[in-house]
Amino acid sequence: MYELTEDWVHGIDLAQEAGFDLGPLRVWPARCEVEWNGDFQTLQRRVMQVLVVLAKARGSVVSQNDLVIRCWRGLAVSDDAIYRCISQLRKLAAGYPEAPYAIEAIPGVGYRLTSSSLGKDDPAVAPTRRQRRFAFWPWVAATVVATLIILAGAFWIVRGRVSDDHLPDRVAVQLFDTLSNSEDARSLARRIPNEVVNELGDSQIETVLAGNGAPGSASPLPGLVVTGLVRDDASNLIVDVRIEDGRSHAALWSLEFKRNRGEASGLPMEVAARVADVVNIAIFARNANPPLTDNSALSALLQTNDMIRESQSDWAQMIERAQGVVARHPEFAFGHDVLAVAYATASERIDIPDRAEAMKEAARHEAKLTLKLDPADAGAYVVLSWMEPSYRGREAWLLRGMKYGRHPKGPVGALYSYESWLLSDVGRLREALSSQLVAHANDEWGAPKTAQLARAYANIGNLPAARAWIQKGVQLWPNHSGIRRYQRHIAGFYEQPSEALATFNSMDAQAPSGKDENQIWRSFVKAKAAHSEQLTAETTLQIREAADQEKISRENEILMLAALGETRQALEAANSTLNKRRFESWVLFAPVTRNLRQNPGFVDLAARMGLIEYWRETGKRPDFCTSPPTRSECTPQLLAAIKSN
């Protein structure tokens, strides 16, 4: 067995783990990423934790119990959960020309990882001299902790504060019922509860798969109960999911999931991801200081969180629900955070300048009040960064947030996602990808995080990874607006015309409401492929009119015009948009806008947007000015503007 070190009693915190090598394979724990000769692959958070623990053992056997303690923080998990991680790691190693490591199963004991590099001194995986010298201290620490737990338990039992018939942080997942005798419905009813249990277990939430009906009197009541009903119609399979309070069975959250039969295989993962997201927020709220114990307010909070996740939701309704939570529980910090997000969202969608500014001020007020109540609330830093007009102002709030923000899980991911967005907006695309990988590792259930990761890979030209991530997003959240946005983006700008058109047709079949936008994309793809001056001119006019009518975004207008070679009109569209509002400047650094960067008009546009000032003051130039393959895009005029005082 491997020698215990002083961090044995703690779970693996990937953000604090340094990169290390396993043969030719470079492992980046904080990014949940591995690299082989410049080819990157992303691992699930739990799989990366298992890999780190096995590597730290330096060829010694790690017991299953130790894996549970380090990777699942001692929660009850099945052997299957551990085996799935081991199986994925073996599959990863087998996928390379030369296996960088091997994992051996020791029956009845555990697992051992061997690699040619583990015999070398690697500070990332080797225990330090201090750790070896004081290897007995974890036993002392564990003994002290155990004693304190026993004494604390006795104290609370005597006080009568904790009832042994109720476990507030436990989730019971009921078997799903069916209203159909079809095999498809019965299969989903069997698969979905197990998938939900696995997903919640992977997020370190104590979860049990309960039998039919309410939990029996002999078992402690859980804090939350997940129930569901599967039904079908002529062409669709429908799953109704409900989360209830474990004591009162009051409904806290419910949602209908619907897919046509041909795409229903992805429903279990979609349901499990959404349920895990909601449960995490509910448990966080109930364990906050002070806790949100009001079921009615908790239900409103969960509904508002859903609306934030689905970026096209009604902002007025979002504000109304968040205001209700704050009015009833003004001391609950996260309620103010959610209200700040609602105000910030409204400020982006209101066309009247005075009203938009009032919403921004309200967002700032609620975010600062959040930090006054809870300085570790990550979402408040995101909102304050969002409301800053300058790149450096946005960066300052994000850096503070990454230093002090600790919870909840989704907003922590948002901190890194907004950092990635900022880096993309100033042309630092490689760094943006790294930040987005960390964002996704912190919040794997956020559809926007997955969509933006696909975009980040596309921006640096890694199309296989971009395709893989957007496909994962389509599987989990087929109707999410952010997923659909970047599904169009990757298909329209980077795929072959026939594949792009097939994607738009499929999207029409899934959600007819997007047909007008998809029709513009079809016209663009056909014009780009035809190389006809007349068709390009007609399509250019169609694109400009569609942007004016808000059928497509201004960002897509700029990208499409540049991709068609209409550089002057693309710059004109960018400047015209800037007269009214700021836009997502990452579009200026995408592969399809190379012609804009080489045009003399780009320097004036970059100066108007504050990019020249940012590059000059920070000394951090955009990738296209520092990377050898793209350095020719950095014109002498741009370099002179950056260097001038």
C-alpha cells in the first residue's frame, strides 16, 4: 500500500494540483486535461481525481477505500462508480500509440498505476521530504478528527438538535413511473433514476435509490426526493421530473423533458445533469448562513436559477421572482446575487438607455450588498465585472472574484467562464481556452460553459475538439439557446456546406421557432460556397437586413460579412454597432475575420473599443501578434498604435 502523506485526509482539489508527466503524456489536473504531442483531451472531473490519486501513489497499490476518501470525500459510492473511472482511464491510455501508463487491479485490495516516469523525481506526484518525515501525522489528525466528531455527535444528541429520522443533505431518487407500456418508456423509467444517482454521487452528494412510494418509516427521511413519470405520444418520449421536500413532500421544482423517439437515448443524461444542477443549488441554499428553510422561497430561487441558465428567459419574470426571495429573506446573500444577475440581464436587453443604466445601477447595488453579506459569493464578482465598461475594470473584478469567491458551484464556474470571455475579447485566445476548461471543470452542468468551450476550441482552430464539445452540448441540452447558437456557428463557418445545411435542417425539425435564423444561415453558407459576386451581393443585403430586424445577432452579422470577403461592410457593421452598444469583440479574433485584422480600418476600430489601450497598458498583446503562424496579421500600423504613448 502507498505511504500516507499529510494531504491524505483531504479530498483532491484539482485547482491546487500541479501538472505532471506520465511517460509522454502531460497531465493538467486544474484544467481536467491531458496532452500528447500537442493533442489535448478533456477528462471528467472525477476521472481526473482518480488519475491524480493513483499517480501520487508512485506505483504503490491504492485501496478502493482510499479512492473513495480522496475522490468522493468518503461518501457512499458503489464499486461501479470507481470501476467506471478506472475503465475510462484504461481506455484513454489504450488510445495512444504508446500506452503512457497501465492500471493493474489487485483483487480484493485496489488498483496500481505504473508508468515509466514514476520512478523519476516529479514534484507534482512525489511526496515531499517533509511529507515523508511526518507521514504519521495524518493518523494523528484522523484520530483527533474522529474524537471531535464523536464528542460533537454526543453533544448534539444530548441537545436534541439533530433528529436521527431526518438526513437533510441526503437525496432519495424514487423509481420512475410510466403511463405507457412501450418498451422505450419502460427502458427510460429504469435508466433515468440510476443516471441521476450516478450524477449526484459524482458531485459528492449522498444519494440513495429508493423503492416505489415514499421512503419507509424505518429509514431516515431524506432532505430531497426526486420523482418522475415517463410517457409517450405518437412521436415523442416525455419525462416529467419533480423534486420535493423530503419531510413535507411539497414540490420545490418540476420540469418536462421532451425528445422525439429517434433522439431519446440522450434523455437520461439530460435529466440527470439538470437534476444535479438544481439539487446542488437547493442544498447550498439550505446550508447557507443563514439557511434558506422556507420551501416557497427555495422554489422561487430554483425557478429563477433555471431562468438564468436558459439565457433567453423573460427578464421581467426573473426579476419579479428574485425580488420575492429577497423581500422575504433579506439576510440570504445568494438571493441578492440572483437578483443582481436578473437586473444585469435586463440591462442587456432594454433598448432605452436611461432604463438600461438604471438596471445596471440596480445590479451593482445588489451585487455589492451580496458581498457585504457574504464576501465569498462568487456570482456577485461576476455581475460587478459584467457591469464594468472597460476591459481592465472587468479584469480587476474577476481577479478579485477568483481570489475570494468560493461558492456556489455554478457561479464559481461563471467566474472562470467570464475570465475566458474577457481573454477572448482582447485576443488572448489560448489563455481563454485554459480558463474555459477550468470553468467547465467547476460547473459541468452549465450548458453555457459547454457551448463556450466549443467556441473556444473553434477560435484557436481546433475543430475536432470544437465538434466534440458542441455534440456533447446537443446531447445534453438540445434546446438550450446557447448550445444552438454555437451549433450554428461551428456548422456555418467551419463545416462543409452539405454538413452545415444538414445541421440547419435538423435544428428546424427540433425547434421550428428558429427557422427564420436558420434560413439566413443557409443563404450565407450557399453564398460562401458559390463564389458568385451577384449571390454574395444579394446575401450581404439579406444579412444586413436580418441583423436590423434582430433575426441574427450583430456579432454574427460581422462574422458573416467578413467570411464572405465583404471587409468594408463588416467594419462598417462593427462601428455602427459600437455607436449604440458594446459588442462581443472576440469576433474580431476568430479565424474567419482574418481579413478584418489586416485592414487599416481595424486599428481605428480597436482604438474605439479600448483594445489598443488595454494592449499598451498591460503589455499583453493579442495572440495574432505573438504567435508565429499568425504574426503576419499584426500590421505595422497596429504595432505602432500599441507602442505609441
